[in-house]
Amino acid sequence: MKRIAVLVSGGGTNLQALIDAQGRGEIINGSIAAVVSSSPDAYALERAEKAGIPGYVIDRRDYSSNRAMTAALVDKLRQLDIQLVVLAGFMTILTEEMVRAFPNAILNIHPALIPSFAGPGCYGLHVHEKALAYGVKLSGATVHFVSPECDGGPIVLQKAVEVLPDDTPEVLQRRIMEQCEWKLLPQAVSLFCQDRLKVEGRAVRILDCL
């Protein structure tokens, strides 16, 4: 059984999707062992408490740099014997120490079809504002492995939704969360925990069940 840590900063809707999927038995061979927040005020910590999952705070304000915070986070995850790290609305850019500590074992969910609308500055509603301004007909979500390049790691899963003429950034954000993010992230986590994800260069191959 792989021990999973979910890293959060805010409301924790993707964390809740993972908790719900775990409750339905959909995360095979994995268990959420910890929720770690970059803010003591994150509502995600309340979601963890209600689900009986230990919560921890590594407050960005307590550290002089992202690198110092990343080092503290790596230490905590090692103490907890974590095998998979999931970024679920984690708003601090982690430095390369995290990727070195957990190579091909950090999953992130991004609210667009990478490589579109990705990279530095593309987070939250900004992503959907950019998609609407560009006039795309499809958007969606991507689960990818984390690499030193922001939003640049190998893609695990993607799912698209139609962009409708009257969409606002908020409406599009909600559709992508409900129809893409909350489905893709638990699926990718379960595949990882079953050892069914094989990284081959930039490609990720999904292996058949044994």
C-alpha cells in the first residue's frame, strides 16, 4: 500500500475528490497518509480532519526562500515515509530538491490542456482567462509528473471539455473541475499506486493490469 501525501494551499476541492474516491475504493493500493498545507488557514486542512487524515503545515512565511521551504517539506515527507506526492492547488513553486527526492513520483493537476496555457503565471482563474481570450473551442485538464520545468513534466492523463460562447472564466473553471479535474486526478493516483505508469522520455505509458 503506497502512502500518499497531498499538498494544498486553499480550499482543497481536488483533495476532496481524492478523499471521496478513496472512500469509494477507487484508489487501488494507495492511501492518503497526510495532507500538507503551505498555509495554516487553508480550508483543505478541515477537509482532511473530517476525513481522519493527519494534517501538517509548512508555512511559506516561515522560510526565507522557496528553496528553504522545499527542503523542510522534503524532510517532512521523508519522515512520513511518503511514496507519492500529489500537488492539489499547491501555490508555492517548489525547487529542484523536491524532484530529486521524488523522481517521477510527484503528480500535479493543471486546469488546461498542456502545453497550452501553462508555465509561470498560469494558475487559477488566469488559465481560464487566457483560454477565453485566445478563443479556443476546447479546454480541459492535465495530470502530469512534476519536473524542474514549471508544468513541463511528462503528461499522464488529459481530458477535454467544450468551451461555450457565454462562458466566463468562473463558469469554465467550474466545468473543468467537475468534468475533468475531479475525475482525472484520482484515476492518475490509482494508476501510480498500481505501478501502471511507465515514463519513457516525454511519454507516459499506461500498463495493463497484471
